[in-house]
Amino acid sequence: MTSRRFAQVIGVLFLVVGVVGFIPLFVSTPHPNAVPGLFADGGYGLLIGLFPVNWIHNLVHLGVGLAGLFFSGSVSKARGFARGLTWFYGILAVMGTFPPLSMTFGLIPLHGWDVWLHGGIAAAAAYFGYGKRAQAADIAEGYRRAA
């Protein structure tokens, strides 16, 4: 998979997750005392019964999805997107492990399975942003654009 394809896949997945997060059928109601300190509790629930989301969290997913599709246009933009995603989701994963920060200052829930998911996204993005060498198709695209 190329960096461009990674950005496209992330873009589509996050758009789908962002939209699905607004559909009550896919968001179950958590225990009433499960989330102390969440001020923006509109639409709060567990996406597919596992991942805590609210309306702001869903908007972030939509934004990341749109960014992934936008930056998938070239290899350099896709690698930059993957690098930004690495830091963004890496920081969110670390924040989710500390109780005072696991609610993102009362705005977005970042606890439970979200910590593992965000860590996995950061690791995959790091591979495509920093670790993976450009494939022949990526290099050829760079030459085509330069010509």
C-alpha cells in the first residue's frame, strides 16, 4: 500500500465512522456514571458498543476523513498527512491514559478502547509517514509531476 492509498483509505474510513457516529442505531447508551467531567455530552454514547464518542468527536472524524481525501492527491501531501496523523493520534492516545485529560478538557471522550484505537492509528500512520520507503509508483509520480 502506498502513502497515497493509506490517506485515501483513512479518509474513507473516517468519513464513514464520522457519519455512523451520528446514527443512534450504532451508538449505545453507556452507564450513567461512566463519564464524569464530560461537558459536551450531546450525542454521547459507545460507537458499536466499544468506542466512546460524542458530536464533537464525530466532527473530528469527519474532518480527518476530509483531510485524508484532500491530501491523498500527491505522495508528499499524503506523507505529510500521515506524519500529522501520527502526532495527532499519538498525543490523543497518551492523553486518554491520564484521567484528567481523558475527556479532552470536558469536550471529547478519549478513554477505554479509544486509547488502543488511537495508538494503533498513530502506529500505522507513522509507518506510512516516516518508515515506509517510497515505492516505484510513488517515485515515478514525482518524476511525472516534475516534468
